[in-house]
Amino acid sequence: MVQRMGEGMEELRRYFESFEVVYIQDQCGNSEILPYFRSVCPKFREYRLYESDLSQLALEAHLMILEIPRPIEDDIVKIREILKNSNYWECLILSDDFKNYSLSRIAFSHSIVDILPRKLEASDLHNLTRFLLGKLITRKKERLAHEYHRRLIEQEDRFFLIRHKGRTVFANRPLQRYTQVKQPSEIDSLNEREIPLLAKLKEFQGAGRQVWQNPYNKETFLIEMGVEDENGESMGVCWRVDSSFYREKRQEPLTRIRFTEAFKDRLVVRNVNDENLYLLCIKVENGRKILEDFGALALHEFSKELVEYSTSFAQEEEPLCTFWNRDFLVFLLENRQIIEIKKRVTRLFQAIPSYDFTQGIVPFVDLAVIDFRYLSPNDSLFFLDRFYEKNYTPQEGKRIMVRLSSAMHGEGDENRQAMFYLENIHSKEQTIRILNLYKGLSVHANTKILKIKEGDIYVRAEKIQRCLMNIEKKIVIESANLPRDIRAEVKYVDKERSFAILCDPSFMEFSANNRQYSRVQCDIRIPITLSSGRYAYTGEIIDISIQAIAIRYRSTISRNILQSEARLHFSLPNISFENSLVKLAMNGKVVAIKSDEDGHTRVVVMIRPESPHDGYLLEYIYARQKELMQEIKKIGNLAFR
């Protein structure tokens, strides 16, 4: 057969030089196809099926061929072991019983390219060989492309070029942007006089490094070329070392101590030379939320991107910067006019929400430019902490700083601000969580915004969520990319399809989940007495959790009890006690007081229940949760009937 197929053999041998072939046959060794592959594959190895420890060898090959005339059960087991422990690109099975069910199962589970009869005509065998060769070449190109991609990731800030026998076959995106081409092949047709760097890359022979300066614009490049391999391919990398045009690596933020020292030095120079000196402060208001929802690594990557993006607005020498706190970035700006700084900071402020940060993070930023002409060095640094904690008077802030906040993105009412963030989330196809508080019990689900049209927000909602929307007529929207939770009115609930329309979004003063633990509303009126110092008030419980109690009073109460210790007395239903009520008393701290338009006052007290009262409280909350869940299930079953 080998003699009959002499034509074209040399060509096939040349192509197979890059591939290793392993041939495995049964014990009889009577094969017409084996000599053919032995002659056509330079890197050829052959084994017997029952050769000792063959299944333990962990064979590696580009192409594996198994020739089994009539497979028996032992052959099938042996083949499975060999394939399981081997590493190959493509595999072919030849057998007289090529429709064998066990072989078909092996082919399916191990991605075998085909099962063919052992008796093949010369033309069929020739076509089979070319088919296998085509698959191997395709796999090799995929591996090469993967390797090129891996190298590009490692050197992504550099120009990257691959040439094959004098022609450009690959150029990374920075080089394509520099040469203004869309395809690597277009580079070879460019005018080298207009782009001298290309001429330098093409004439650079052999391996090594060379520093080269463009004679026209004085750009300086470091060029590194690799040796041409046996396939005629060579790889070149070059990057600018001219910092006025391209910064290979931006300045890293200083530590807080080094920044403080540099700041004090600049203050001394300013006092002598009467130079302008300002601090640009960028506080990420939703930094904690980003950390909780995306994790520490994502927050770290986002922080690096924020430094680089904010620095790009300086447009001159890079200013000194530091992370004063994990979510508080500070830049030192020198020798600038306040009008110029305000223009740049305004552009930065407007650009940050639409910038594509890692994982689609949308920062909620509070920006301020602080002028220290009226402050001493110590007061200046002290004011940074006060700004971070928002512990300064309006008069003080107006005198020494210009402030921009994402809470007032541009100008406009709360509805426009909330809609701005929702449109941003929709454009980036990010997930939100919609939340109903049914009698204090939180019912929530992850979903996406389908569209926003003329102030209406279309969201996907499942049956139970739509039922509660229909009852409550309002919804809470949560997201890591919102500065605060948003409350929205329910405009329409579709009874057949899984969507609802929301309108009139506005930011909530407090998060819907601020109280962490599950809370429930009481099904009956429960009076409660609060005592704090010389003050004592009686109201009724709105909702209750193991951590806090919300209380409603029918009149105003003194704000002097805010942040003070309090003693609470109330009774909860419990069938184990006389009159089915258990009396409870516990200490707590008043953390919030808010007056309603109808003259009522709401108070939130963080409680510290002690044994056995904490047990009675848990028992009541658990029983009430079960009742509410039954109500919700009943609502779901009766929904839209």
C-alpha cells in the first residue's frame, strides 16, 4: 500500500514533521495501515494494546490511532484506561466491528474523531490522512493563537508584532491604533516614511534590544525582537519611553505618611513663594457597598482604575496622591488657578459615572477642591478627616472648598437623580434586587431592568413579587451601583406576563435592610413604654426584630433622648402564660427619631434582650414569620383570579 501511494507522501511527511503520532494495535500485529502511518509520520511511536503498564504511561501525542480488529470486553476496558490517562489532540479508532456499541460509547465520552473500518482503499486512506492533518493544523493554530493572546495579556501596554516569512500576521490593538489600521495585514502596505517605526521593526534582524528615536517627532522606543523560529515566525515588542507622549506606568499612590510629609514640604514652599496649593478629595460614598457586593479584589482593581482615570484629568505632571482612607482618594494640586481646577474637576465629576470600571462598578462620589490659604498645616490635615466624616459647618465648607456630589449629579430633583442611576444600570445590563416589605417581612428577588421609557421603568418580576406589588403599590430597588436604596411607585402589574412598570423613583433616607435581622409587624396593637432619664413615653410597636424595635408615638417627643440609653416594657402574645401574654423588659439605645407630616413620631431603638426574654422574643418573631409566610402563599395562590 505504501508503494501504491508514493505520490504525495513527501508532502504529507513535511506537514507531519510538527506532530507526534502514537499507534496502538492488538496482539496479532497484522495491520495494512500501520506501515503507511509509520512511513508518513516522522515522529511515530507504536505500542501493543496489552503491553505491560501501557495504561499507566500517560501517553502524550498530537494524534492517537487505535486499531482493534474485533474488540472483546477486556479490550474495551483496556482502551478506556489508556484514553483516560493519555493526553492527545485527536484520536481515531479502526476496527472491523466499527458499529460496536461499546466503541461508540467510548467515542462519545472521549471525543474520538471517528470509528472507521480497518480495510480502506488507498484513496480513502489518503483522504483520511489529509482530513486528520487538517484537524491537527487547525488545533495547532488555535493553540498558537491562545499562546499569543497569553503573551499579549502579559505585555498589554506595549506594541506587539508577529511576522511570518517577512509578512505581518499579528499586531495587537495598541499598535493597530498607533498605525491606524483595522487588520494586521494592512501594516505591510503602509508608507514607512510616514511611520518610521515600521521600517525599524522590519529591518531589525535577530534577537536583542535596541533603543531607537523617531527622527521626526523625537519619540523614543525600546525595541525587542525574538529569533525567527523553524516556521519562519519572529515576535517583536516595542514600547515608548518618552513620558511626555506615553506613560508606560502611572505614578503609584503614596502611603499616607509619605503624602503627609510631601504635603508639609509643599506648604513651606507655598508660604515662601506665595504659590497656589489645593487638595482634590474624592470620596467613594458607596465604597462599603462595593466591598460587600463585589469583594476586596474588585474594590482594589476599581481603586487603581479610579486613580488612573482621575490622574488623566490633570493633563500636566502627575500630581501626588494617596488613599487617605480605603474609599477616600486625595490629590495634591500645585500652581493652578482655581477656575481652571474647577473646570477640570467638573469634567471629571461628569465623566466618572459613565466610565467602564471593572465589573461594571458605578461609584457614587463626593468631590471637593480644598483651598488651604486660611488653614495651618495641622488644621489642613485635620480637615481631611472632618470632610471624610462630614463633620464641618456649612459656613466653614463654603469658605475653604468647592464641592460636587453625585447625590446632586448636575442639578435636579431626587427623581431625576434616581432615574440617572437606574438608566446607568440598565445601559450596562446590571442586576438589581427588588424588595417588598410585607408587614415588615422582606420578600426580595434578583432581576433586571427591561427598558426605561418616558419615565417608566419596566422590570421583570415573578408571580409572588407581582402579587405583592399589586397589594403594596410600591417597591424598593437595591443595587451595589446605587448610592442609596430607591423607593418607586408601582404603576402597572401585568397579570399574564412576568413584568411590571414602576415610576417616580426617589432615594430613601435609610437602607431598607439597615436593621440586618428579619423583622415583622405585629398583627395586634401592642403598647410599649420607653423610659430614658427623666423622660417616659408610651406608644405602640410598628415592627420588631431580635436587634431593634420601631415605635410610633401619637405626639412629638424630646430629641434629647437620641443616642441615649433607654428601658423598654411591653407584652407579647404567648399561649404558655396567663392571659396568653408574656411581660418583657429590656435595655436599648435610641438611634433614630423622625416626625411624620401627620404629627406622629417614629423612634428606632437598638435592643439588648437578656435571657429568658430573648427566647420569648425569638419565639414570637418565628411564629409571626410563619403566619406571614402562610399569608403570602395564600396571596400567591389567589393571585389575579
